[in-house]
Amino acid sequence: MAKIPREKAEVTRAEKIGKLTREATDYLEKNDGNYKRILGDILRTLEELVDRKGWTIHGRVKSARSLREKILRKGYYKSYEDGTAVIDELPDLIGVRIQCLLNQEESSAYELLQNKRVSLNEDGFSMYQIRAGVDMALLLRNQPEKQKNGHDIYRIEGRYYACGQAAPVHFELQIKSMVHSFWGELEHSMFYKNYEYFISQKILTQSMDNILAQLDLIDRELEGLQNNFSRSKPDRIEEFKSVCVSVIQKEYQNKFYGQYGCEMDLRAAYWLIVEIRFNNTRDEEKAAERLSEMIQQCKNIDFADIQSKISDRIDMAKVGPDIKRCVEWLDKLVKGNIYWEAFFCIYVTLKQDEDFGYRDWIEDIVKRLLRLKRLNYFTADFPDNDFSESILHALIFGSDGKMEYFMEEKKLISIQEKISEALKGSVFERFEQGCGQGNFDKDSARKSVFLWTECLIHFMVNGYIKRKDMEELKKCLSKENIFPLDMAGEQILECFDGADKLSGQKAEEVYKKLFVWEEEK
């Protein structure tokens, strides 16, 4: 057989490439409208699957120019005789991109696609229904994949199935952040399809790596900003409160140092004042108003007149019976504890009500303490106000005058859960039933609830149980017992053996008798 001249062989190959590209581009242009309709279906489906604020989804059908370049670059002319087959099997005939804001969100978008698939087909593709008779398939495995440049990319094989369609239409889905999209486009334009020779290509590659490192740094900064702004409303209100605490500390700390001649740790006092002022504040605008008010009020500090009021005696006959016990408690603390005195002085200067006297201030603080949200989680379990009031007062007294106690919300919630668990059944029912009977000693029943709760708090917070509290509780129960307790039979007082309080193993033993009903033991 005669050998074909090299020139003839090259012409033949060129003719084959020309024929293949013409057939492929003609077929592409002929079906362009159909491919764009398919692209629209894919985009709408993905928008429903990964609907996130700030994310965008866009796509394109491959252009004729790009197609001709790919046939050459990939060598399709070696394996295809028919241009229509090139189009039918082209993996990125349609290209789609999910563009998220931050690098870390790429994996989130991928996980959303995994979680929202309808089924897996026999080839391992995740299936999604576009509409009746039309489905989308994504091969969600081995992602992200490594690129030639060593960087990761989410590049996913996709297929579009429709009734009456002989074969699926192929598409490629990429997931990229803004940073990776920008860098990818830059690299694509400079290397991927730029066929000019660069003598300094090594230097250019190194520069591109440096650019990517800077872009990643920007991404991390953007992520920090997003985390800050996407925090929940309660978190943002907590920030306002933290600022308030800092403002008060800045304005008052040196004032107390000058007065007492030493450093005082008043963080709990600052915090408690802010907690009282922000109690039940759920609106950010209100929180901002509170902050603004407190900043202004901190400018007017004059302790002399306020401290002179502390020596005033409170006429308890003028105090309401519902808060009398707590007023006595706070009055004693303010007069006898330097930290509560400081708390009182700060509170009054911030509140700035000239019509108030000492008793008015003490009553105001007590009422606000009793309304603290963190002390009122239990109230939903006890609709009777008298019963709830006894528990609430015990929660106040259980602090033993330590302001730090009010800061420990998790522990307070745990205490209230234990109280509700123990009392909302038979104990509360007996109280309610007894209130409807003429011979029921309601005062003794309420006091026993207070004492029992206070003892529980002392044990859970401090790990001890006081004999004096046990003696009072036993006395109340002898008059009206709504608890499943027999203190005499259990010989609880005998456990003290003359000691004022119990701790350790002995306190544990009394706890089981006093706070764990028989069915729980």
C-alpha cells in the first residue's frame, strides 16, 4: 500500500477537525433554545434547593467559539466521527455555578444538596424532581476534587432527564465562594486559555498564589463580619448589656477606690444593675435606648447624699405584706455589706428619681429583683400566686446575700427545674385542694414551701443543710403538711447530732430523705 504523503495526511486531519467542529457547532446552534430552556429548569431547581441570602446561581450554555477550542484542546477529533455525538456527551455543555459569599459556605451548599435529594439511582446519582417527568441528577461523591494547580474545587457531574428524550443532557455544577470565583476567573484568563508564552511564567504563578493567600485573608475577615451580624437578637442584646457593664465600671470604679482607699471587685454589682435595667428587653432599639440612658446617667455621680439616706430606718408598717420579708432582707444587706451598699449607691445615681426616699428605693429594687426573668422560669408550673410567691422569695433568700448567685443563670434554671419536678405534682395539688377547705392552715403551708425550697437551694448551691431551717420546717409541717415527708419518722434532725449544719456525705443522706420522694429513690 502506497504511503500517504505527510502533507496529505495533515490536510486530511485538518479536514476532519473542520468537519467535526462544523457539525458540532451547527447542532449546538440548532438546539440552543432547547438547551437554554433546560438551563432555566436547572437554575430554578437549584434556587429552591439552596435558597440562602447572599448566594447566587447562574449558568451558561457553551458558546460555539468555546466549543471549537475544547474539541482541539481535548482531542475530541481523535475519538469522535460525528459532531452531534460530541454535543450529546459533552460533560459541560451547560455550566452552572452556585456562588456563595464565603469559602466555608461551599461545603454548606454541598451538604444542602446532599440533604435535599429525593433518592439515589443505581449509578449513585442524587435525584431531584424538576416537575412531572423531568428530573435532575447530581453525582455527589469524591468532592471537593483537586485541580491541576493543587487547589480544591467542588465540580459536580450533572444530568438532565426528560420524558421522550433519548439520552440525558449533561451539565457541570460548580460551587464557589466569591473569593474563589474571582481568583478562578483571573487564573482562567491568564493561564487556562492564554496561549502567549510567558518567560516569567514561574514568577507569575507565584504571584497568583500570593494573590489567593490575600483573598483568603479577606474571606476570613468577611466571615468574621458575617458571624458578628448574623448573631441572634438575644446575643446582640447581650452585647448591649456588656457595653453597659463596661461603662458603669469605667465611671464608678475609681470613685469607690477614692472613697474606700482600696480596689473593690464590684463586677457582680455592675452586672446585677444592668440585668435589672435590661430585664425582659427583647427589642434591640430598646436595648440601645437603655445603653444611651445609662451612659448619660453615669455622668452625674454624687454619693454623699445617697449614703446619708442608708442610715434611715424603714417603717415596715408601710411596706406591703407581699414584699415585707424581702425588704427586711435587702435593708439589712445594704446597711451591713459594703458591696450591697455600693450596689445601692450606683443603682440610685443611675435611676435618679428625686421624689424617692430610702424605703422607696429598697422597695423598688426588691420588686425588680422579684421580676428578674431568670428567677421566674418555674412560674408556668404553678398558676397560684401565693404558692409561686413562696418559691420566688426562697430563690431570693437562697442567695445568702451573694450577688454572684444571681449571675449564674444555668444553675438558677437547674434549681427551678428541680423545684418544679418535685412540687408540681402531689404537693401543689394538696395546696390547691387545701385552699378550698376552711380548716386549712395556708400560712403554715406557704412557709413550709418557702423553707423546703430555701433548704434545697442551700444544698444545690453551697452543699450544706442548716439545722435551724430543718427545725422551722418540722414545726410548719406539724401544723399543715402538704409534703410526702415524715421528718420525725425519718429522724432527720437526729442526723445533725448537735451540729449547726451538715455537709458532705451526711448532707447527701438528708437530701435523699428531704428532697427525693419515695418513687424516685
